[in-house]
Amino acid sequence: MEKKYEVVYICHDMNRLGGAALSLMNLIHALRDEVHPIVVVPGGKGEAVHDYFVAQGCECLTVPFYLNTTIPPCFRTKVKFLPKFVRYHWHNGRLLRRLTAQLAGRPVRLVHSNSSVVTFGYHLARRLGVPHVWHLREFQDRDFGIRPFCGWADLKRKIYRSDAVIAISDAVYRHWQLEHARRAYCMTDAVRPASDVAVCLDKEKYVVFCAAGLTDRKGTHWAVEAFAQSGLAAQGYVLKLLGACAPDYRKRLGALAAQWQVEQAVEFVGFCADVRPYLLRATAFLMCSQNEGLGRVTVEAFFYGCPVVARNSGGTPEFVRHGVNGFLYNNVSECAALLRRMPTQDFARLAAEAHRTAVEEFSEEAYARKLRPVYAQFV
């Protein structure tokens, strides 16, 4: 077998195992026969993301770099900008020198940054004298309410100068105006191996809403309201909310459910690393985020034959085809109407179409075929 080449992956996640880190692991797994991954993370042993990559057999290096993010401008951010600017460049510069020395002499062929929120990989690639591939998974402002600390123009200049840029959807591609990049690709994430498709036609009386964290930006309040308006609670159905939830926000959602008199039918499950058991038997998966770059859990629902009811925005309508492999809605009323009809859907037909989409567009095998030509230009 030909010797594997080394790729340094920059992962910004630390405490919470979110979609970006999971998608990076699928990428690494897709290229496992040719790539030796060196995953650089800001957290060390005992942190969720570090321990996850180590458990998956990856070489993992702890480098506590700062992210290139801030909140929208206000008086406080303007006052603190200059001290933070100096601290940001001094701290990351020191870490760059240390990591460059640590990797010296190793056959690193390229650096791959896993998110737009960190520029550390861009500078590391330049120091090592190797190509840089930049993965753009988010909008920043539209989905997370953040912006680049050093400014949009500075970040875009770095992105456009990178050797290759990968957007996870057409919506993300357009948002970052990647027609200006040196080499830009639109490439949907790998989410599961093709063999992981499953179906259970014996559905139970519940609807699933899932996010790493339950917030208004993920549309959790929409999920509660649409479920309430659907009338499914009166038929014995339950809305299961999967994800970490701050106490104050949980009280808000509880009050909303009480207002609609469905508080007994809304269940807070908490964060779930493995959503498969919930998706397999759910009558529907509900996606309510207004600005989802792609929506990893939506794709997982496809793999597990769970009917999808998704908001018609962001990157979602690029792969959810209304009435074919799932359903799209534009407002709470449309969502409630679709949920009302879900118990009578042809689950076998929906699952078959969803499986086809999942394997053809989101499997690790399909992803490897798309990503190999990008890497081949540099290795």
C-alpha cells in the first residue's frame, strides 16, 4: 500500500461536539486509506472534541488559539478592540511559531481549516510552505450572530488567497462570494457511510426537533408553536426537543407550551451524541432554523428514514425536495399543516427517496470521490 500523506486539520470546536467536528471526522474517515490526519484543537484532554478525535484514532494536538470572531459592533466592542487586537495577534503568533517548530521535519502536505471562524490554519500553511484548503460551513452573521474580529474584508482576502475553498452549500458559496476565490467548490458534507442507511416503518407517536443547543436562532420556539398548532398533542403525540438548553430559555419554551396548553406534550431530552434511536421511530423530524448552511441532522434523518419537515431557507431546499424526499414550509402555519398530515404519509416511499439522496449526495464514499481531486492538485 502507498504510504499515507499527512494533513493538518484545524478544528475550532472545543467543549461541545457539534456538527462541524462530526463532519470533519466523516471527511477524515472518507480519506482514511490515504491520509494520516493531525487534528489541531483548542482544547486538551478532558474536553469533548479532543477526546472524541483521540477515541477515533486521530493524532490530536492541543493549541489554544483564539477565534477570529466578535459580536456586532457596539460601544463595548469598540472600546475593547485595540487591546483585543494586540492580544489576538500576539497570542496566535506565539502559538504559530511553537506549532511550526513542532511540525518541522514532518511530511505535512497541506493544511485544511474546518471553519471560517479561525484564521490560524491560513497562517500555519504559509509558515509551513504548504497549500491551504479552507472549509466554509457557516454564514457567521446570519446563523450565529457573529462577525470576523478583524473585519469581513480581511477574512475574505485570506479566503480568496487560499489554494482551495470548499462551501458546504450553494447558499454558503453565494454568501462568501466565492467566485472571487482562487479555486472554489461547492461540496455537501459527508454525514454517514453508505451502509448506515436504516428504516423503521413502525413509527411511534412523537416528533423530533434536534440541535446541539436549543436557541431562537435554531427556531426552537417555532417548533413548539407549530407542534401546538398542528393538534397532534390531542392525538397523543409528543414533541421531543433534543439539545442542550439554558435554564432561562427552557423556562421561556415551557411558558410558550403552557400558553398553547401543550406543556405535557413537550419533552426536553437534553444533548444527545447519538440521535439515531430517536430518528428511526419518529413520525417526523422538524427543522426550523432560518439560516442553516446545510443542516447535518436533517441529513441524518434522511439516512434513518425519518420524514423531514424543514424550513424553506438557507441551504436546506438544495437537497430537501418538497413532496419527494421531505417537505418544505415558509411559516409556522404551513409547518403546522404539514405536521398534521404526517401520521398518514407513505413512510416507505419517503424513506426510499431520502435514502437515495443520502447515499448519492452525503455518504462518505460519495464525498471521497468529490474531495480526492481537490487534494490531488496539491499532494
